[in-house]
Amino acid sequence: MKTFAKIRFYWGAFVISTIVALGMIPLIKLFPKHKGIIMHKLNRVILLLMGAKLKTFGKRDKNANLYLINHQGIMDIIALEAVELTHFSWVAKKELFDAIWFGHLLKDGDMISVDRDNKAGLVKLLKDAKKSIEDKNRAVAIFPEGTRAKEQKLLPFKAGAKLLAQKLNMRVQPIVIVGSKYVLNEHNKTGHSGVIEIHYLDAFNIQDAPKTWYEDTKEKMQNLIDKIEKTREVQR
């Protein structure tokens, strides 16, 4: 069983790498005005080939311009891009823009890079996010944890997402994704067919939110993750 799970992991990694390298990057370069639909369609193909299904709960608030999402792996991005036609501006650490293949996808996809080791990084983040929203009409998607979590427990939220929301007076919608790590676990290199759930929580305007909104949001997201995981354990 473990051997099969390992095979599925490498199959998933092959599918993702191949479609990104031979499909997404060339098509985005050739048809830059259709980035959103290209990524939407090809990410759905990735899920199909990996034996993953999507379930959504709630609705995305189309007036929100900042989405806070928990992060457990690359399948989080694939799942959300597959279910949404909207072309998000994903915030990713600067190092990923230098990666083979995926770096090209981030650059050609016109995503937002952030240098967490540079004090000027947050200033650039604010500038790029404002440009994305006002000039490109693209909402910003960010993982407030800043990196992939190994377990279901959320990592501490970084200051960047909070600063971004408050400085730009944004409308925020938290999104919880579960099941993505079961489909492709990049930490222990296993893969399975399964269901990825996307839960849209209530959106809110920063100007109307309490001072503890960031901490409250993390708690709500964690409570939902715990509730879903308990239900899944009973069903297994």
C-alpha cells in the first residue's frame, strides 16, 4: 500500500511538471490575455489525471480583494485555480520565482514576489498588491502562514498579510482547503486519489473589523479544519 502511495506521488509530480512545462507556460506566453482560463482548464486536467475531485462549500465573495488561505502544498493552488475562473495574483516568496519551470509560471503569470529577508520587501508587496487590484483588477491570494504546514495545525500567521489588508483597507475572505495534502503529500512523498474540499468563510471589510480580526480569523480557520478532520476520521 505504501509503495502504491509512493508511485502515485511521483505520478502526480510528473503530471504537474509536464502540464506546467509543456502546457501552461507556452500557452500563457502565446496568449497572455487568457491566462486565467488557461490555468483554470489545465489545472482541472491535472486533478483529473491525479484522480482528485473537488467539493466547494459556501461561495467566493467576488467583491473581496484579499483571500487568506491555509497552505499544505502545491495542490492548494491547483485546486483553487481549477475551481475558479478568476485569475488571482498569488503572493509567493522570491526564491520560487527563480525555480525551474514554476519560476517561469510565476513570472509569466504575473504573480507577486515577496522578499521576506529584506525590509523593503513589505513595501514592494504593498505596491504590487495595490497595482494588482487597482490597475489589473485582480484580487490577491496569500498564504498567511508563509510556508507549507506539515500537519493540520496552522502555523503562526506572518505579519505581511495583516499589514497588506490594513494598509490597503481591503475586503478579506478566508478560505480553508482540506484534503489537498492527502492527494499529494510533499513532505512524506505519498499520493492518493481523494476529494479536496474548498470552504469559503464569510468575507468582511477591514474598516469594520475588530482589532483582533487577524487572530480571530486564524482561530476560525483552525476550528473549521479540526471539525472537518474529525468528520473525515469517522468516515474512514
